[in-house]
Amino acid sequence: MSRVTKLAPVEGAYNISKDLPNRENFDWTIITKHFSWTHTQKINMAYECVDRHVEEGFGDKVALHYIDDNLESQLTYSQLKDETDQWAKVLKKHGVTKGDFVFVFLPKHPSCHIAMLAAIKLGAIVGPLFEAFMEDAVRDRIQDCEGTFLITNKEFLPRIPRKDLPSLSTIFITDEATEDDTISISEEVKQIENLESVIEWVDFNHGLNIHYTSGSTGKPKGIIHTHRAMIQQYVTGRWVLDLKETDVYWCTAHPGWVTGTVYGVFSPLLNRATIVIHGGRFQAEKWFETIEKAKISVWYSAPTAFRMLMSKSDQVIEKYDLSALRHVLSVGEPLNPEVIYWGLEKLQLRIHDTWWMTETGAQLIVNLPTDTIKPGSMGKPLPFIKVEILDDQGFPVTQGQIGHLAIKASWPSLMREVWKNEEKYQSYFPFGKQWYVSGDLALRDEEGYVYFQGRSDDMINSSGERIGPFEVESKLIEHRAVAEAAVIGKPDAIRGEIVKAFIVLNPGFQENSNLLEEIRLFVRSQLSAHAAPREIEVIEELPKTKISGKILRRELKALESKRSSSAPVY
Ligand code: PRX
């Protein structure tokens, strides 16, 4: 396969070419006209995602298509409306009202979508939690915003540290029988008789969802988005995902991550797509099988998953009929050109990189299906977005130089606030309100294509999942053998980065493989599998600044990059 530097768009009827936005004089009213609230002034994300389509005569269209190893089931838009109404009624009966935090801790399954939408129907702020979170991760999030309600299942219940969560008054479970003092939603819906709609209308700035996200310092921060985000989440689904009436769409992320919520729930439902939900862990063969079985046409995933699929032999991929696929996209970490060339060769499709963050609420830098792709670049800003590369003083750098990737504020899906942390919110605007500064380093070429160059802080990105070193270090030093810890991202050919910990042992402890494995499992079992260090190295002393004694993670990272035999991916 020749290594071309530009991949021309494939001829076709794309949504964006029909809508034809003028990149220079873009006007948001082009998009807002799509929504029913332009005429009714009644706003609610869940209504636009579900009820509206039923009222417009599309109730029989499949909304959710679930597939796992043993089961396959479908839910139409009409059924999704009924289910979300009924669940909302149960939640309401037990006290959920506008503005409450409702956490949802469920696996990749339609019940997770239903729970989220039911809470949103009532105007609650939904907090989806990643299914692999262990006690500490669950506790930190619910404690931070004093969450009152949680929807989970029996299997996940032991991971809820209830004694540490006095604010948590009510736990709903999706299973039939209750456990302790939980409320079974599936039992209670049987008693619901009143079938009137329960939708609470809200204003644009009303809280919609909270996603906790890591930075390089402190515990994860709660990023709050509003119902206004639907404007951008709808239009990016239309222009970037290019969703059409006949598409079957699969976003591989769990709703606990922002991609799984925005592009796994909101955006495709706003576009009235059929969503595939695949239950279970990543397994290359199962993923190919899912694409074949559900006839997936639009697929949104992440570089690590693509690299894992790439590592399978040709015989594996050739067993499957992937011919329904027509549009493939990637997010979350640098998409290395090798992956794009693999896509061209094996899928006969371009893989379209997209860039955004939890805080931005929707895609901002993208490869539109109508644009030429330059492998190695994340693409260009959306028509209504202005990107600048700034120096340390907040001035634009000369073209081709590396600087801080900044976006001109504001846009509809930008976060409303960082929960109870105004200082953190302000830190995204170090040069004044005009520029949102992402924390990513990037450069831009003469045609406006943006190239990711790393982070300006110590945040770790492993398999597209954002991990704060502080959270892992804090957990490590809770182990009796660990005196001090520093955690960095070590370059890795498959996962982009892996979590690597450098530790200093307490007196009396000797380094040995059993002890290191015990420490690793300690983090894994209490925090989460994705944050547990894949490598632990014992050292005598951590590098620190002379004056303040702050750990110099950068030095450890430089050391590791030098040693690393695997080529960095960017
Ligand atoms: O460093 C960038 C990286 O992921 C960070 C945002 O992480 P999170 O809030 O978890 O959201 C991930 C999915 C929206 C960014 O600051 N990142 C995201 N997309 C890309 C990327 N790095 C390189 N290329 C991308 N396309």
C-alpha cells in the first residue's frame, strides 16, 4: 500500500454537501431550525432524542439494537419512548426532580440508555459511571456532587461504598428482585398505570449531564453540560458522522466516557439513527462479527481498538463480511497513519479522525467526509469553530510552530461549569474569556490542518481513556509497602500510552514480583482496571524540584521515552 499524504474524499451524497454551510459566515439559526423548540419553546434533550421522532411518525423505526454473546434484541423508537416514560415515572415517584443528580452505573446495555434518558426527561442531571469503576472511583464521583440517586444493578451493587455516601438516599436496580433497601425499577414499572408524558421542560442552560474527568492534579473534576449542547451534538452527527435514515450506527465507547454519552446516546438519537449496543469486553472476532451481524454502516471507535484489530491476522478479518460499512471515524488519542493505511487496505475506507474533549461537549476538529484527509493530522475545525495555536503569552505562533491548542469561545456544547470549582473552570481561559485553552499542544499547516503534538500537562491517555496521575499515585501510597509514587504515561505501540508507576518502598519491604503484583492489584481492585499501572518500577528516590519538593514526572517520562524500544505513536 503506497503511503500517500493526501486522501481525497470519496464521491458521494454527504449530508454536509447538501446543507452547504459557509465556513466564513456561518449562522447558528441554520441548525436551530431543525429543533421543535424553535416553534414550541419547549426544551428537553430526551424529548428531541425520542418522543419527537414518535410524534413525527417514526415510532416503528429501530432505535436500539443490542447484541452480546447470547442475546440479541431490538427496541423501536416507540418502545424506547414507553420505557423511558415508565422509568421516569418510577424515578419521579421516589423523589427525583429537576436538577437532582442521578448517577447511572450499568453495563453497555439498553437499560443504560433508558436510565439516562428517563432521568433527563425529569430534568435531572445524569452522571453515567464507567462500568469498570471500582469502589474508590464510584465514591469520589458521587461524593463530590453529593449525588442523591443511583441506578445500577445487583452485579454492580457491591462496588457502591454506601457507608461513605450519606447523600445517596435512593438506589434503583434494574433487576427484578430487590437487594437490601433498593428499589427494583422493573418491578415498579408493572404498577404504573398513568401513561401521560412526564417530561419536564427546561431552559437551554439547565444541567444535562456530569462527566468526571482527570487532569494532572487533584481528583477528577465534574464537568457539567447543558441541554443547549444538543445543537452541536445534532449537527456533528449529521455532518461528521454523516448519519442518514438508513444507517446502522455503532459507537464502541461506554456512556461513562463522554464519547459514549454524546456519540453513543445523544447525537445518534437526535439524528434518528439505529444504534447498535454491543455488550461485553473487547474481543477482535466479536467486534467483526457484530459489524457483520448488525450490518453496521457507520462506526465510531478509537485508535487502540483499531490497532488491536490490526494486530489480528488477515485470515481473521477475511472471515467476516464487513461490506455494509461506509463511514469510519476515530477519537480519543492520536490516530497514527499506519491505522489509516490499514483501513484503506482492509476496509477500503478512510478512517476519519475527530478531536474534542469532555469539556468541549462535542467534536471541534474533524475530518469531514467531504474533506481531503492528511494522515497524521486530526483534520480541520468545524465550519463554526475557530482554532488558534498560541504561545505561552497567549499570542498566535507563526504557522508550523508548536503551541497551545486553543478554541475561540464560545460554542453551544462548551461545558457550563466545573462542579464547585470555579478556579478550575477559569484555568481553561488563562488568556481571557476569548480563548478556551485545551491543554493539548498542536501545530497547524498552511492549509489549516491541525496536528496533535502531546499534552502540556502530565495527563495520561491510555487506550483513549484519560487518567490523572495524581489519582493513581494517591491510591498507590495507601498501600502499606509504598512510601512515595510517581505515575506517568509510557509510550506503547498498541495503547498509545500505558500507566507506569515509579515507587519508593517503605523500610522493611523488599522488591519482588509478588509484591509488585499485589500493589498493582490493590489499585486495580479499588480504583479501576484502566488506571492500574501496567508497569511498576522500584527506585531509590523520586526526582523532585529543589525548592518545593514537587515530583518531576516530566523527568521520569523523558527517561522512559529514551529507554522505550517501542516507537512512540506521535
Ligand atoms: O489529549 C486529547 C485527547 O484526549 C483528550 C480529551 O480526553 P477526554 O476528555 O477523555 O475525551 C476524549 C474523547 C472526546 C484531549 O485533550 N484526544 C482526543 N481526541 C484526540 C486526542 N488526541 C489526539 N487525537 C485525537 N483525535
